Amino acid sequence: TCPPTPPGAATAARFNQLGDQARRPLLFLHNTTGFMVGTDAEQNGVIKHGSKMLQAVANARVPKISIVVGGSYGAGNYAMCGRGLDPRFIFAWPNSKVAVMGGQQAGMVLRIVAEAKQRANGIEPDEKVLDMLQQTTAQKLDSQSTALYGTARLWDDGIIDPAQTRDVLGLSLAASLNAPIPDARFGVFRM
């Protein structure tokens, strides 16, 4: 499923609900930059449709298995059944990254905020200080978003060789399906 756009989130919400009602395990392959932002996305209902997807994922009672194959950023991480939504298993490929946002984006955001604050206080911004703030923020976030960093903190169930994904998925499904699956009980929300 693909959550970044409002139509994608609405489709993913329906897909997750149908899978849950049919008692089919849900597999999430993460490679998302997060939900779209901006005026167009908001006018098209990214918040409404994104929250439907989050609700569908959070309320699904079937086994949920997540594999982070690329990037998994921001609210897209939650929508794709990231650690916060308690998947039965969550694995990472060696090249994967999980963070609130990419290091470069975070560095630029902090630079903009710091520069605006300095100007508001009547101080001429120091470009060298702003450059250093941007670079150190990007480096820190990039180093803390790697698969090895997350696995070392037990944020997932381990790093897997991409070539072994099918075998790991089969074992995960076999283990997950030994537990009973409660009946689906979704709240009422408009699609």
C-alpha cells in the first residue's frame, strides 16, 4: 500500500480493512517519504484520508508484519505499521532508514528557524553558525536513522539479508498464525 497521497491513503485504508475482515495477515514493505504536505494535499484531504489509514492499521486484528526495505519517514512510518503501531514482527534491510524526516531536510528546517529567530531579535544571522547547525543536525539525524542503529536499540526484530526476505516472511507468518485472530470490530467512519 502507498500512503503519501490522499487517494493512496484512502485506498490503503480500504485494503487494510478488507484484509482484516477476510482474516488475511497484512504485510507492509516500507519505502515512504511520509505523507504529502502543502495546500493541494490538505485541500484533497490528506489529513482525513491519512487518519482513516492509520485507524484501519491500528484496529486490524490480523497479524501485521513490517519490513523496512528503504526509507520510512514521518507519519508514513506509522501508517505503514511502524514500531508505534505494534506489528507482530518488524525487520529491516541493511540499507533501510527510519526517522522523523531526512537529515538534510531536518538540517534545513533548523537553519530556517534559527535564522528567523535571529532576525526577529534584530540580530544579523551568522552564515557560518547556520551552516554548522545545518550540517551537524543532518549528520546526527542521518547517523541515528540507520538500520544498525535501530536494531542495536531493539527497535525492530533484526536486520535481514534481502535475499532471505521470503524465508523470514514465511517463518513470521507461520509463527503469527498460531495465535487466535479476534473478530474485526471497526468503528464507523466514512470512506
